[in-house]
Amino acid sequence: MSQSRTQADDVTPTGEIDDRVRALEAERDQLAAALEDARVALRLREELFAVVVHELRNPLGTIVMGSTALLQGDAPEDPKLQRIRSVAERIQRQAERMTQQISNLSDFIELQAGRLVLELGNHTPASLLATASELIGPIARERGVGFASHAAELPAISCDAERVVQMLASLAAAAIKATARGGKIEVGVNDDGVFYVRDHAEAANPRAETSLSYTMARGLVAAHRGRSWVAHEPATGNNIYFSLTPRN
């Protein structure tokens, strides 16, 4: 008798089971609706970014062409014309930098959507750094920030050279922007094939991990099947590291 009552007590009423099923179904429907809302919001954001990129490219192209026309020919001797040329050079550098940032944004959209295609080739780390340094140097000089580049002699690696150079220049530009006049930044690759960008700041800069340049860099490194990380070290300051060697 006692055993029968115990077994009966363990049986869940049918009505209670139905209530639980309905609650789970309602929760499932809510999650499905939230997921669809997120998809719509992501699609709208991508469409907005695409419009912004398209609308900015044309006027920037006109600015670059106009400044290039002003710089044609030999440097003038007239001081007034020299000042005009100097302003035109600055306009051209800033317009080219904005054009590169727009390109970064376009790549970011493609990366987020999983559509970014890498054009792989064999390139030495030293050649990648040399090309990036040509872009970084003028930005550092303009802001009064010291710049150094160090590359270990390493074998060629498989990567998308244009995007790696773009990534190094973007990370370095962000480091320059965060560095006070008279400070210094450095880019390089060590003997282990690890690239780095450092700003030699005494205090950690948490903005690096949330910046668009680092988010983009992290995505590009992942697309190469590599890895990236951020560290603040007393001897070298803020460091962004990444390796393009695929992980096993």
C-alpha cells in the first residue's frame, strides 16, 4: 500500500506536462523572433555601411585627383606657391588615409558577413614591414611621433600581402593617434615570426582591444588561421601581437 502511494506521487499530472510544453514552445518562439530581429538589424547595418562607403568614395577621389594636379611639376621657388604645395600635400595624405579607412570599413563589412576573400601569395615578413613602413612613416612625422621598424630575416609566408600591410598601417596609425607628441611607436616581427605594434606607453591602453583597427586585424588574422592578442609590458608598453602562421 505504501509502495503504491509512492509510485503515484512520482507521476506528473498530464496538465502540468502540457503547461511545461507550452512554456517551452513560447520561449522557443521568442528566441526565434529575437534571432530574426538580430538578422534584420545586421542586414540593415551592412546596407547602411555599404551606402556610406559608396557615398564617401566619390568625393574623396575628387579631392585626391585635385591635390595631385596641384602637385604636378617641379617644386616652385615662390614662398607662396610653396605653402600652397605644402597644403596640397597634406590634403592628399589625409584624403588617401581616409580612402584607406573606407577600404578598411568595406573589408570589415565583408569580413562580418563571411564574404572576405584572401588573395594569398608568398611574401617575406621583411617585405611586408618595408611596405607598411612607407605608409606609417609620414603619419608619424606629421604628428611628431618617433617611428622604428625591425624585421627578423625569415622565410616567406603565405598571406594576402595587401591586407596585411593595410592591417599593420591601420594598427600603427591607431598607436600614433594614442601617442603624445615626442613619443614613439614601433612595428616589427620577431624571430618566432610574430608581428607586433607597440606604442611604448607607460600605462595600459584598453582602447586597443575595442578599436575598429584591432577588430579588423583580429578578423583578418583569423581568416589567415593565425592568432592575435594584446599585452601591456613594463619594458615595451602596449603591444598588439599577431601571427599569420596557421595553428595546428
